[in-house]
Amino acid sequence: MRVGVITFPGSLDDRDALRAVTLAGGEAVSLWHGDHDLGGVDAIVLPGGFSYGDYLRCGAIAAHSPIMSEVIDAANKGMPVLGICNGFQILVEAHLLAGGLIRNDHGTFIRRDQKLRVENVDTAWTNKYTLGQEITIPLKNGEGGFIADDETLKQLEGDGLVAFRYLEVNPNGSLNDIAGLRNKRGNVVGLMPHPEHAVEPGFGPDTADRMQSGVDGLAMFQSILSATVLS
């Protein structure tokens, strides 16, 4: 499967996402924000970083990049799309996922190993996990607080559209401890933590005072290789 990773001005984790796709066994394809063509890929990853310097709102300008019109059209037709951190923000700004993301409630940037619970495995990006599985994924964000109005929040919970939930600590004030979402179709998933930083052993040191990522993120990239485009 050919999985495209889009680089926006300010993307930081595009190369990590490309490596994660390769380690999972897929063919990683670099795409550029100014392109008008998805290059025949089968799935798309919107990586983390600070697209357009987070001006206006995080992800707001990137959501209107030339390539995003192609991504939105493809997603609406069933192509799998994953948004990681800033990519999640872009998906929300592009109205492919609900709600919004605002500055962390403690007002500072945070980086930590974050424990999550997998809340939904019926998606193109989570089918290799088991329901309720607890995983540890690196988290690094300054504006990761998930918000939604009461009606939207009830719909997300009622329709089972929460993909991941924070465990043990809520690092940014996200409502209902929501760390990631899916769309109704199951082809679009977004999350704030970084699965691409947890795809190979040895990164980073397994000590009490340093990041100890492990490989809990690899299943997300393996999931897409066994998924079919939903219609």
C-alpha cells in the first residue's frame, strides 16, 4: 500500500511518519502542501508540527492548502486519512472531524509519555489494536485541549466516535479525556499523541527520567496496511 505523508511549511514530524510507514511494511510517499495531486496513494498522513507557524489558529491555514481540497474530496470518498497532533488540528479545521483544539489548560507546552486507552478498533487506523487496550505514546503539544459543545460531545460519545482516551492524567484539559477521534465512516482518525515516535525499540532510553516510547504506535501504521478503502 502507498501511504502519502504531506509536508506543510512548519511540519516537524513528516520524516518520522514516512519512516513509520516503511517500518510497518508500506510504501511511503512524500507529498507537498502545494500539490494538486495525491500521486495515486492509497492513504494519507497529516503529520505533526507547526504548520504555517500556528498563525491564526493551529491548522487553520494548512486546512486551506491546495492539496487539502484533494484530501477532503478523497476522505469523503473513503480514503483513509490520519492526522497526528497538528494533523489532527488540520482535520478539525477542515471539518473532517468534529470539535476544536485550544491551548492546554495549564497554559504551557507539554511533552511526556502518555498512557491511552483504545476506545474504537473499527477504523482503518486502529484495527490492529484490541478494544480497551492500554498503550503508551509520546505526547508533545501546546494547544491540545479538545473542546466541543454539549450537543457535539453527546453525539461523539453516543455514536462511539472517540478513538483514544487519556488515562491516569489528562495532560491538556481535553473534555471527557478525549485524545483522538474517528469519523462515522471510520476512514478518518485524528489524535494528539504521536504514534510515529513509538514504532521501533530503543527510542528513547528505558529509564525513569527519560521518554520510553516503546513500539505501541506501530500497530496504527500496520492497521492501514490491512484496511480496505471504505465505501
